[in-house]
Amino acid sequence: MTVNVSPALPAAPSGATASASFGFKVDISRGARIGRVASEWFSRPDDQRYLSLSELYAAVRARADRAMARTVESRAVRIEANRDDAEWLTVVLPGAQTSIAPTHWSFGQLSALVGAPASYLRDLPAPLAAINLQHGLVSHRAEMIKTLETDDGRLELRAVTGPDYGRIWDHELVGAVMRLAGDGAGDTNWKVPGTLDWATMTHNPFVDVTKDTTTLYASDRDVFLFLVDDAHPIEAGRLPNGEPDLYFRGFYCWNSEVGAKTLGIASFYLRAVCMNRNLWGVEGFDEIGIRHSKFASDRFAHEAIRALANFARSSPAPFAAGIKAARERIVARRDEEREEFLRKRSFSKSETAKVIAAVLNEEGHPPESLFDFEQGISALARSRPHQDARLELEGRAKLVLERAA
């Protein structure tokens, strides 16, 4: 088997062709389907969608430049409300010159800090909610809290966290990605992905970046980015019909500078991205997460950025070699050996039959190699309606493939 990464579109791997009209022929019946990007795509309104990394960076950097963090005693925080306005509630911080309006998110953090249900407090008139919050803050045992305020023409309290919260700014993550991917619009190999044409089963990397197609997102509480190198496919073996089995490299990453989620980076190989941003035919999925603890910034610099850079610049040869080894590693030739292989890995009798049937249906022969079994387990995972069950099966499929390494 030859490993080939095309340096430019005309020099695609043997047997693969691409053009602005047709793209690359792919087989998405293999590997896993991941819906994380699709869930982001479905939920983001237009004002959270960006067309380039530079546009995204400018937005999140500007709000960081207008921000101020301070650590204060919780009992010194005052909650104010207007008896004549049932919805008016503000926060007065020690040392602040004026009161600050909490965002929806920071109000929830304040409520959690004092052990009160935010949904309940939001339904109360502001004066009653203020009394409850003030009582909780005065009796709060933690004593110190860290706040994040932003002046965008109107002072807002964006976050309330513990004093040891290790903030990684959203623009730091976007800036790190830009050093690898430029503008994310095709000026480097890394770009907003194209789309799968279901009629021809080809992945077309040549799609204009619009509000409908972009995978660069930011809200008032987080950022999420998904990029691929989908103009330079990787050939890792052949399909049963003799055509090349093509993959692309991809990664997505996320962060919240206000404590809504951890920082994380996921890298993988995939065969296609459809219009609603489901990832198809995913292999080699790997993920790193960093909590915003006291030393989060150091871990971000030394672990996350290094891992992302290594993936972005590394050769795909080890991945293709691993696929080749898995294809060549024969572990079962008879029906009883196939059943024994799966049953030893805690698959039920019913699951074992479904895995074997999936391989027979997709590959045209019963499973023999580690690669066959991995594909069959991934097919079983795709049939699971619940995400937890899918992830559990995909993890077991990955373990099977790792045996070839």
C-alpha cells in the first residue's frame, strides 16, 4: 500500500480525482459518525457565526481588551434592586465606581455560588431575588471570589468564579489556531470544511464560507472552531471495489473564558463533512481537555498548543501505516473464531451477530482482520440512538484498532 498526501489538488492520490465541481469520492459507511460540530452548527444564531479566523479573533480580543478582573470578598458584594422595576437588578463590587448589570450567565454563577437555584430566582421580582442573593453572599463561606467585568458602552458582569480560576482567554486559543491555519479561509491547508454531495458520495472542499457553512463560532460565553485539510486527501488502503479509501485531517477546539466549559482540542481523521456539519467516517479520534484551574495557562501553552501543532504539522504516515497493519492483522478465519474474538471483548450474543452482519454487508465478506472488526463495531455504534452508548462503542472500536500498533 502506498501512503500519499497530495501537495496540491491536481496531484491527488492514485485513483482519486477532484475538481471544483465534484470533489473526492469517499466511503462514509466506514468509521464513526460524530455529531459534536453539527450540534454547534444547529444551535448558533447568525451573530455567533464568523467567516474567518481574523474576524473571530478581532471580536474576542476586543472584549478581552475591555475586560477587567478583580478578586473580592464575597460578603463585600452588594446586590441592588429597584422596587419600582421588577426586572432591574445590579451588582456593586468593592472598589467599583458604579453598579454592574450581570449577564444571564454570571447571574447563574452568582446563584450557584450561594447555593440558590437560578431558575427560581429569575422568576422572582428583582427585589426578592436581590434579598436572597445578598443573604447568600453575606453568609458565603468561600470568602473570596473572582469577577470579570466588561465595559462595552454598558458595564456588564460577565463571570463570577472561585479565586483560583485560571482563565484562558478565548482570543488566546483563536490566536494559537491562526498561527497554524492563517485566516482559516484557504490561505493555508487548514480551512472551514467543504461539504458532502450525497448524490455522488463525493466530498467537495470548494465551498464558499457563508453564515450557513462556517464552523467558526463565538458567543458571549465561549468559542468553538472546526477546521479541516480537505483539499489534500490521504490514501490509506483500498476499498473492496478497488478505489482508494480517502481520509482528511481535521480538528475542533473550544474554550470559555467565563467558566462555562473547559478548554479542549480534538484531532482526528475523517472521510467527509455534510452540510449540517456531521463528521462521517471518523478514525483516530483523540482529545485533550484542560480545566481552568490555577495552572491552566501553563498547561495550555505546554500541552494543548503543542499537541495541536504536532497534529497539524505531522506526517499522516503513522496513521496510514496503522490502518495498513490493522488490515493485514488477521485474527479470525472461522465463524467460531469471530464470535470468540467479540465475546472475549464483552460483546453480547446479539451485538456479536450485528457486528459480523455489518462487516458482511459493507465489506462483502465476514470480518477477519482487526480493521474489519473495528469497522463492524463502528457500524454498530452508528446505529445507537443515544450518544453515551455510541461513544462507549466507538471507544471499544478504537481499542481494537490500537492492537495493530
